[in-house]
Amino acid sequence: MARVREALAAAGVAVTMVETDEGARTAVDAARALGVEVGQIASSLVFADPDQRPVLVITSGAHRVDVERVAASIGVASLSRVDAAYVKAWTGFSIGGVSPVGWRGDPSTVPADVAARVVIDESLADYPVLWAAGGHPHVVFSISYDELRRVSGAVACRVATER
């Protein structure tokens, strides 16, 4: 949580971290705990490109990521699912609490000659307030789409199909 708070503060974004009693491991759990639409949950999902470099996909909780579409949008041949150890090694967070910011191996530090490493579901722009994991399965924070896109360094694109 501290890394998330520090990353947001360094980017000039003031947020309040909210701890949920019920947990927010899934988008549905988070939406229920917060009393918001599942589409407002900005889920941070980690994939690997063919060279095993991380790709962060920030998607609406109402969507399922289309990995072929995302791969094409960032100019790689494919994306693969990764295991919990890979997620923890790159992000420093456990699955269910992966924040879009404050990563241990921050994806925004990938060299400039590499295709975009962070993408955000453009449909999240439909909501005035989004909720994202704060680095722990029971902690979330609210943020606007524009702020989340800016602080994560994400490229907006259509990343998913409706669930």
C-alpha cells in the first residue's frame, strides 16, 4: 500500500485508500463491497510478451481481456497468461491486490524503443469514478480515468469483449 500511495503522491494525485471488510480480490467482490457497478472496477491484469516482459492491462471489471487484440495493439505476436510468482516478482503485489501503479518493477521504466507496456481499456472512460486495487486484496482507491491513464502511462485502446 505504501508504494501505491507514494507513486500516486509523486504523480500529484491525492487519493483516499479504502479498506473493505469483504475483500476485493475480484471485480465482482470489489463492486459489491463498494456498492458500485462492476464496470467501474479497474482490474490490473498482468501478461507476458514473447520475450517474457510484463504487459499490464487495466481493464473494466465488466470485461474479459482479448489477448489477441491487446497483443496486436502493442505490436507483439502474442501475450501469455502468467502465474502468481511472475506477478509477484514483477509487481511486488499478490494476485487480487495488484495495483496499476507502484510496481516493484514498474512497467513505465521499459526502454522507449519497446512497444507500450501498459494499456487501459478505453471503456473505463465511461465512468466518472474508477476503483483500483491499492496493493492489497482488501484495499482500493478511487481515481478518474484521465488520472489513471496518466499515472500509469497507459495507452488507451479497446482491450476486451463484453462479459
